[in-house]
Amino acid sequence: MKMSDGVEQAIHSVAMLAGLSEGGVLSAAALAEFHGVSTSYLLKHLQALSGAGILDTVPGPKGGYRLAKASGEISLLDILLAVEGPAPAFRCAEIRQRGPNPVSDHFFAKPCNISAAMLRAERVYRAELAKTSIADLGIELNALDDGSIAARGCAFLEIHERKTAR
């Protein structure tokens, strides 16, 4: 299974926004600069996250993005579904019913066992993503960080964070 680059960009952006101070926002351009990605591509995913209620959008020249809820309430599954949509990754097209020498329709009364196996696997990976929040990722990162990662993020936020009223 391959997810779009937008999923990675969205997760990293939401994680960065979790570090904002009260009333702070970051522009899409600042998020794109920090992650070294295209602003226009990232903007599409930030809008999807806003539409899903994960991010708040603050309009205007001092505007930008911030979390719409606490980082502990935002799961990786929430972000994945906002960016990729709710459709399953595997979509059975019933190719077993095509081709030469067709067999009786009664063999197709039950769903395709390949499709069933793929959907079971998807339920497992989605359940795992649902158990992991942005706050969890922050805790894991802090345990590994010698201070370098935090310093990099803080230095960037010091320059690029915009203060607004909440």
C-alpha cells in the first residue's frame, strides 16, 4: 500500500502546529518552508485538515493555521482520512468474474476472499493508527531527542509564529 506524500506532510504539519503557543498560528508558507515541501501542495492538505475539523484557519495577513482541538484528540487515522478520504486502500473490482470460461454465479455469492483478507488487514492498520495521537508522537520524540530537534523547532517558531487572539 502506498499513501500519498500528503499524508506525511499533513502529519508533520499537525505535529508542528501542536507546538504553537496559545493564540499562535503558522502560515502554510512557513510550514512548507520548515519541511522543504511545495506550499501549493501542502495548502491542499491543510485545507482538507481544516475541513475535517483538525485545524482552525485564521484569515488575514497575520493569519494561518492552528490545531482545532488538543493534540491528544487528533489521531493519525483522523489525519489519514482527512487527506486520503474514507475509501479503503484496496478496492476489489471483481476480476474473478471476468475472462474466458466463466463459472457459475453461485461461486460469487460471497465476497471475494482476497478482498475480505485485504479489508481485515486494513481494519488492523486503521485501528493502530486510531490508537496513536499527535501527543503520543510528541512524547515519543521527546524521549529520543537530545535537545537538537526541539531547539530546531523552537528557533523556527520564534521567527515564524504569528500571535492572534484565540
